[in-house]
Amino acid sequence: MYYLSTYIFISIISFLQLNKKNPIIEKILWINTIFFLIFFYGLRDNVGGDWWVYEKDFNLINIDDSFLDMYRYGRISSYEIGYFILSVTIKKIGLTIHYVNFIISLFFYYSLNKFCSINENRFLSLAICFPILILVISNGFVRQSISIAFFMLAITNLINNNKKSFLFLILISSLFHVSS
């Protein structure tokens, strides 16, 4: 029910065209919506298509081993080195898998904010992104969501004719998921 009510709220706001009528209210609603999404999806527990895999891998990290030893002995996939470094860093400072998800959620919604802000009606962009990018990717698949976050930033840079940043961000994106 939470998902449906969030989607309905975003859809209704997108039709009101508040940015033309009252830009201050639109900005306040936008900021509150993004913060809600960050906390709602960033603080999830046992949610997602690959939750148990990431939780198991996170729990297998031995904080006494170096990054190189973990990589050398096959405790990490050779494809997603960015996610591995983030997970090990979080584990070494004594935090849980939930903090990895929260950091990825922060970055994902920062990128989504930049991506949606290209459009004049960013709530409409958010409503279009909601079913797949938010419900399925952000909520369900951790590595894919951070990879797509870098991809959204890359597309934003490409639209702004910044080709070097585009290529750099695509390269960074590939460190989090091989499909990038």
C-alpha cells in the first residue's frame, strides 16, 4: 500500500504543474519527496531480489584481511570491485549492511534528482521512473541501482555536452555492475 500511495502522490503532483504556479511549494514538495524516498528505500531490511546474497557476502567479509587478500582469495567477484570496496569499507568501520544500502540509496536519489531536474516537470519524470527505476531497481537490486545512478549522472552530463564526464561516469558505473 505504501508503494501505491507514494506513486499516486507523485502522479497527482506531476499533473498540478506547481513549478509554474508556485515554485516555492513545488521545491519544498520535491525536497520532501526525495528525502522520503531516500529514507524509505535506504532503511529497508530483507527487501529485494538479492538481499540474502549481499547480506551473506557482507557477513563473510573478514575485517582483518586486506583488500588485496580478499580479492586474491576469491571472496569477491572480480567484476564489481566498486561495490566490494564500499562494502568492505563499511564493514571495517564497524557498520552493517544497512549502511551500505543507505549510502547507495543516498547516491541513487541524488542522481535521480539530477536526472529528473533536466525536465521542466520533474515530478512527471519521477512518476515515469517510479515503476521500474524505484520499485524494481532501487528497491530490489543494490549493485544495479548504484550502477544506474552513475549512468543517470552520465546521461545528465551528456545532455549538458560534457562528454569527458560522461565517459568517466560510465567507467565508474561499470565498477559496480558488469552490465554497465
